[in-house]
Amino acid sequence: MSNELYQNEKERAVHHELIHAISLQCGLPEGKIEALYESELEKLKAGAKIMEYLPVLIRRRIMDALRDEESQVHHA
């Protein structure tokens, strides 16, 4: 993703800590989580009024997407 996604290094660090934590929790490569996370961040950031909520919303969306993906694999 582009550097414009993050306003500064502090913001980048906050998001990347969460990316790392989700990766560990799910047992998935950090690169996969980073791609999902930054895609959601890009979608949500444009319309967000309170930026502090973005990590929570994005984490929930990623976890839901991964659960749905896992469910489809088991039902296929």
C-alpha cells in the first residue's frame, strides 16, 4: 500500500502492531493480514470521522472475513 495511507510513523506503528497481533492470533502470514488490513483501512479511512476507532473496526472486519472464509472451506 502507499505511504499516503498513514499520516505518520506513529500511526503506521499502531496499525502494524495490530496486524502482527492478528497474524499471531490467526496463525496466518503477516503479509496476508497486512494486505487485508490495509485494504479495509483504505476503504474506511476516507469516510471516517473518528480515526481512533478504525483499528477496532478493521480487526472485526478481518476476523469476520476469515471466519467466513474458513466456514466456506469446511462447507465446500
